[in-house]
Amino acid sequence: MAIASEKTLTLLDPRTAARPAGATRAPRLANLRGQRVGLLANGKPNSQEFLTALGTLLRERHGAVPVALVGKPSASRVAPAETLDQLTGQCDAVVTAVGD
């Protein structure tokens, strides 16, 4: 005996919208000497350790001034507005990294 049933399948599109036409990248810094560099960890294991080591290298080899190591609560979420405001207010450049 066959049982008839109705099922609904919902498909979600994971793609994001295209970059707005007016968006541009910040100009590249000529060098890092004396520049304040923020470090943004993405929340995955080892991202903070990697950025700590990178901050040391940027300071020793390029004269950068690492000012902040901050992290996102999760790799799958955007950084909170307060975190981005802190970085943009204090830094000339920001490096973000993943871990694992």
C-alpha cells in the first residue's frame, strides 16, 4: 500500500550580493615603518597565535607598530561593529587571518 504525502523542499542560496559598484579598496601603504597595524583573528584555533607571531615579525623586520590583537567570536560571523570601529580608529592597516 502506498502512502501519499506532500513535502516541501526549501533551497537557500549561500552566495552574497556582488560588491557595490562604488566600493574601492584602500590605497596600499608605501611601507610599514611607524604604521599602526591592527590584527584581527577570525575565531578559529591558532589564529591569535599566528597573528601574534606576525605582529612580532612586522615590528622587527618592517618597523610596524602592532597596536591591537582583537578577535571575532566566530569564523562564520562578521566582526562586531565595535571591533571594526576600534580597528579603523586606531590603525593605519589591518591584517586578518584564519587558523586551524
